Amino acid sequence: MKTSYKTHACGELRPEHEGQEVSLAGWVHRRRDHGALIFVDLRDNDGIVQVVFNPKQAQEAYAVADQVRSEYVMQVKGKVVRRRPGTENRDLPTGEVEVQATAATILNPAKTPPFYINEESEVDDLLRLRYRYLDLRRERMHRNVWLRSRVVKFIRDIMTDHGFVEVETPILIKSTPEGARDYLVPSRVNPGCFYALPQSPQQLKQLLMVAGFERYFQIARCFRDEDLRADRQPEFTQLDIEISFINEDDILSLMEEVLTALAENIRPDLRLIKPFPRLTYDEAMRRFGSDKPDLRYGLELADFSDLLRESEFAVFRDTLAGGGVVRAICAPGGAVFSRRQVDDLTRFVEGVGGKGLISIGLTGEGPIEQLTEEEFHSPMHRHLTVAEVRAMAQRAGAKRGDLLILVADEEYRACQALDALRRELARQLKLADEGLLAFCLITDFPLVEWNEAEERWDAVHHPFTSPREEDLPLMDSDPGRVRARAYDIVCNGWEIAGGSIRIHRRDVQEKMFGLLRIPPEEAQERFGHMLEAFEYGAPPHGGIAWGLDRIVMILAGERDIREIIAFPKTKTASDPMFGAPSSVSEAQLRDLHLKLDLDEGGARTSP
Ligand code: ASP
């Protein structure tokens, strides 16, 4: 953009600008003093261009260039010339030209930055966040922030083109639960009362359906006080969507269309699996041990339970008799894994809560049906018969040279262990096709899951998700078997979106609250507005929310959402640049009618 400081952006200059007098402003990316000439790579938002200072042509400008250092802010005037043949820089989009400076001004000097801005180097995370404004100057971060902005623009355009209305919903509201702890904000004017920051706009978007908007979206900020991981931040962004008069197919087809268009627009260099594979929750758990399987590679799980019921090996027999399972993964070529590699995998599985694993290496030549006693190797060799091993190998589609890795455990824990193992093996064996965006759709989640600690049923999705009509009677007799009208979208092993068809009738919603053991008075107190709204003509409706940060992370090729959030928090939910969260004055606390009680070793408030 042209301003009073610049006629052009540094990154925009090309041979067609040859001969033009330009004015540029930006940061000193790099300065090279060749004695007779000084070269400055000048950087601004749009890129980098080389500026040459020649004392014979512009003495004063040269004297300025002599003083500048990395990250000084300067303005340069000069003429665009073609570089001499052989001196072009193919790595720079502006590399065929340079600017011969005629005048230069320092707009602001800079201290030596705590880390390199002009090189990709490993920098301590805390230091990066402490100086986030410098970290964001680095090329990769700059690119990520821009990519995010393009994603958001694309979404706004496509959603509005599809007839969606964008509505902002309040941040100061009442708890709208998604299974995490709320962030609370004390009210000054209502002593003793608190707002809860929304964990999502769930109830508000449903109320917009009751209000007759039919197609809503919002780029919405959500707040959840929970343990942080690479894909979780205390505040994060959703593309939030709700639609009336739809079923699961309507919304999933629309999402497939929008995600395909987005991916093809932002990452035309990557391929997609089309149409997106659809798996039920049960199928995903059985084949991959996970409801967010990474489909960029195979490594499907095999179930050996029925093959081993009569096994002589007590671990198998007892596990199966107790209702558990024996499942396995086949590591292609893994028969050559060293003892140490297998031990490492065992420790890895134990680290994720598994009981351990049993490995069987398959060696020799010829069809697997002819495998002999001497041709399989396992620490548990004496407990296994060759017939069992042949049957297992055939079931798993294993070949000689492969390694079968078995887990015997209660089903949920076996899935957890094998899912982690599958991801780890894919990483070690580099099996993921990096040129692929493997989206898939997961449907038919269970409605509720048993909470052992609290001895009650919890909603798997949230309390507003509709059960399948035909499963309604099971809500009384066998809640664990009720299927929800819920769905997730997964990409490359990350859950990137989740949603459901909602309950829109008061009686069903009340029944659901009952199942979750929310007493009627509490349901009325917390969700009375929803129950009431359902009595004023609520249309059938459903929706979904994308974890926008995760999608941007995947499109940017990053592995941590902090790389695509301009100002994220650390893993302990703090901002080292601002020093947030921080203590507040006694006066502020008094205004809010609060007294701190920090007996449990919390930080004291400063007066
Ligand atoms: N509110 C849900 C969530 O945040 C998404 C949805 O059901 O639309 O996961």
C-alpha cells in the first residue's frame, strides 16, 4: 500500500519497475559491508529487496547505511535497477533487481534482538513468547499469520455465499458447558454473581435457530479452563455453524464441500481423499483404536480375541475370560527390530497407560501358512503354538519379515495403547504420506459414557445432542448403548470439527438432563431458557464447530496451534510478555466484592 513513507512495498519490486524512483520503508534484515559498497536487505510486510549504497553516488545515504544494524527501521529512496547477470538471487522474488540508494533515513534504531529474526533457528519457547512481537517478525510466523487471515477470509466468503448470516454472540454469559471448567468473571454491579465465559456459543446458536435465522455462522472465541496440550489453548477459535431443517447427511456434505474448497484454495499442492471416507465410531475404534484415525497410512489393527480363547497362555486366556480383547498391529519389516527397539516400544505403550505388549517376529521364506516353529520369534515363544501364530499372521495380513505387536487388555485401554503405538510406528517408519490431507467423517458416537469416579453418565458430546430416534427407549434400559446423532471431522489424525443434530423438544431435553442426573430444579436454573425456548416452535436443527486453530495448523504444516495463533499462552496458561495472569489491587477486589483466601499456597495479591 502506498503511504507517505513508501511508494512501493519492498517485496513487490520486479524487473518491470526498472528505472523507477521508489521510496521504501522497513527493517534492516541483513547488512553486508563490502568496503566500497554496503548492501542492505530491506524487509517489510511484503518481502525483502536488496538496496545498494555507493559512496560515490550518494555519500550521505552511504553514511546512514554505515550506521544501521539488524532490525533498525529505515526509509530509503532510490532507483530500481536490474542486477548484473550472474548476481541475481533466485531465492528472492525480488532477486532480479536491486535499489540503488540516493537517500536514507533512520526512522528508529533497534537493540540487538534476543534471537535471530533473519534465520530459522531453535529458540526457547518462553523467550519467543516473551518477545512475541519479534518472533512474529520471523518469516515462518509471518507466513502463518497471513495464512490464517486468508483462511478466515475464505470461510467468510464461502459461508456468506451459501446464505449464512454471521452473528456475534456475547462473551459475558452464563455457563454453556462443553465438559471443561469455566472461566468466571465477577460482576461488580451484581455482588456475589459471576459471568462464565462461553466454552462455545452452543446455546446461543440454538436460540438463533429458534429465532428463525436458519443458517448461522460465526468465527467465535471460546474459553475452556483445562489442561493444555499441543492442540489446546485456554482461549481458541471456532468456526461455529448451526442450520435448521437438516439431518446428518445435509451438514456433512456441506462441510465436505467447504473443507475441500478451502484446502484446494489454501494448499493446492496437497491431495485429498475424495469423497471423505465415512466411518462409524465403532468401526473407527475397531480398525484404528481411535475416533480420530490418521488415514495417511494403513497399519490397521487386527482382532485376535476369537483365535486365542483356548490359548495356553494365561495372560490371553484370563484377559479374554474377563471380557477383554487381544488386538494387534503388524509392523511391516519389523522382524528386524532390535531387542532395544522392541523394549522402547513396550515402555512407550506403558507410558500411555497400556499394560505392555507381546511381539512376534515372522522370519523365513515362503507362504505364511507354512511358517514353522523356528521361524517365529517371541519372548513368549513357549506359550504360543505355530497354528496360533499362523492364524494371527493371516488375520493381520502379515508377511514374513513383519512383526506382530499384541496388546491384551480391557477393550478401551487396548484401543488407547494400540492407537498410540500405531501413531508411533508410523512416525518411526515414516509411513505418513506428507502430500495428503486425509479428512474423514466419524458418525454414530455413543450418547453418554460412564464416569467411573463420579458414578454417573456424562454426555460424550454435550447435553444438547439428540439421541437416535430408534434408540430413545434405550435411554431408560441401557444408556451406554444409545447412539447419538453426533459426528466429528478428522484430518491427519487430529479432530478438527465436531457437531450434532440437536434435541429440539422439551420432553426429550428434560429426559437427557435426567439421564445426566441434573435434577429438574438445577436444569431449570441453568438451562430454563432453553427448555422454555423449545416450547415456542423450535425447528429441528443441528450444527457443527470447527477447531479453526487446528485446521490452520494443519494447513500451515505446523504441529502446535501456538505456531498459528499470534498471541498464544504457554502450557501453563500464561502470557510471559504481558505477565498475565497477574495479581490485582485490593481496591479492584473490593469493587468486585471479593476476598482472596490463598491458604493453599497461591500467589498473594499485590496491594
Ligand atoms: N458446541 C460444540 C463444540 O464446541 C460444537 C457443536 O456441537 O456444534 O464442540
